[in-house]
Amino acid sequence: MKARSMFARLAAVAFAATASLSLTVGARADEFITVLSGGTSGVYYPLGVALAKIYGEKIPGARPTVQATKASVENLNLLQQGKGEVAFTLGDSLAAAWKGDAEAGFKAPLTKLRGMTAIYSNYIQIVASKESGIKTLADLKGKRLSVGAPKSGTELNARAILAAAGLTYADLGKVEYLSFGESVELMKNRQLDATLQSAGLGVASIRDLSTSVDITVVEIPKAVIEKAGAPFVAGEIPAGTYGKQDTAVHTAAVVNYLATRADLSDDLVYQMTKSLYESLPELQAAHAAAKAIKLENAKIGMPLPIHPGAAKYFAEKGLK
């Protein structure tokens, strides 16, 4: 009887261990990762698609998906609600979310957010049709301008840059709150004079526009950038970035980040960060903007605490 009792106990222990292992494996097999990106005609979306593919290939048991969104502000609010695991965002939006800036679209501080890594810079690209006669920021007065989706990262950038140039929306002939792709379609149909797009260099929407319409890329002077202040820095749109753009154009730039949630496991965020930096060629193949992603810049200007999982990877790489 004792032998049977001992056997029964051992069998029970073995069953419990097997059940525990099964649960662990099952949980690992259901590691959902939703990548919150942006509009399909921007830069966030193709990079988001590439990132989701990388996660599916590099993180055991991961089940990634990419979601098209209105970008920064929507992404951060979705993260706070637990409706995503990693999100693309502009630096000014991320700082506003952490502080709880209602004017920027955040009713209260988004305390569940954590930083993952800085990626590449967005360039504030103001593009006008040549026939509009717009050559400078001052020329936007009385003209029809699209500033991006309402309270998107692009629209927040538009407000800041126009204000630094001494302009308000009231000075414009008409303000449209449209996605990149929608803005381009209206410009093609001569229903819009200019579009402001905060995106990586070579964004598909402006490349598409430049094949159909003669364009002028409008300069944002250094004095305006200095007045706008942080997080804006001086940048340049190199000659040839878009069709018939023969000269380089000075403009403003702002850093993009990937953000995540505080409640995600250190291991998962470590794996997400590691697989990103070990797969830069794949990201660069998805969009040229990814060529600017460098490990040494991963923590630059981060406006909120970095997730411990990402911090662990950076520490392993000797990044201070």
C-alpha cells in the first residue's frame, strides 16, 4: 500500500509539473504583440509591418499584428488602454502624454507608458504646388493647407511651427485635417495648395505627389526652429529626395520613438528591443528612414522612463 501511495504522489507531482509546463508553453504561444503604427501612406506603417514580421520570426511564440492608426496621439492613448504593446510616436507627443497635456489630446498623464527606444527623426515637410505661388512660410497666408489628422503628431507639429513663424490657423485661407494620402489627392485635384507632413525623408505620399504635380518644398528657417524650441532641431531635406527637387531645403526635425507599456514583462520588451536592433537591414528594406536608426542614439532625449526590459538590452550593449 505504501508503495502504491508513494507512486500516486509521484504521479501527481509529475502531472502537476507537466500541466504547469503546458500552461507555460501555451502562454508563450499566445504572446500577442500589436504594433500601433500610422496611416498607410506614411512611414510608420511600412516600418510597423516590417517590425511585426521581425517579431514573428525572432520572438518564440509571438503572434504579432500591425494596426494602421492616426499615429502618435491615438497610439499612446491606445497603449494606455492596454490595446497595443508597442507604438510609434513623435517625441513631442510622447512628452505631452507623459505630462497629461489636454491641448495635445491627453486628458491626464499616461502613467502606464514606458519608453523603448529612439528611432529616426521626422522632418517637418511643407510641400506646395508650384502653381500656388507659395515659396516661404509667410506665403501660406490665405492659402489652403492640410495639417494632418486632428491632434495627430503631425498636427501638433504644424501648430508649433506655424506659431513660431507668427502664423495661426486663422491666417490661412482654409485648414484641412487630413491624412497624408488624402492631402495628396486633394493637391492633385487642385483643391489644396499645400500639405504639411511630419515624416521620415522620402515619405511615399510626397513621392507620389511629386510624380503628378510640380512642387515647391518650403524652407523652415533656423530662426523659426529656434523660436519653436525643443524638441525641434535643425534638419535638411537633401536635394533629390523628391522628384524635381533640385536643391537641399532647410527644415525642422523631431525625434521619433517606440513606446511600450509598463505592465509588459521585462523578458518580452527585452526580446522586442533586441530583435529590432538585430534586424536593422530588414527595417531599412521596408523604408529608407530606418537607415537613421542607430543603437548609440537609442536613449537620446527620452522624455519618460525606459522600460527595464529595454534598459537591460542597452546595458548589455554598454550603452550608458
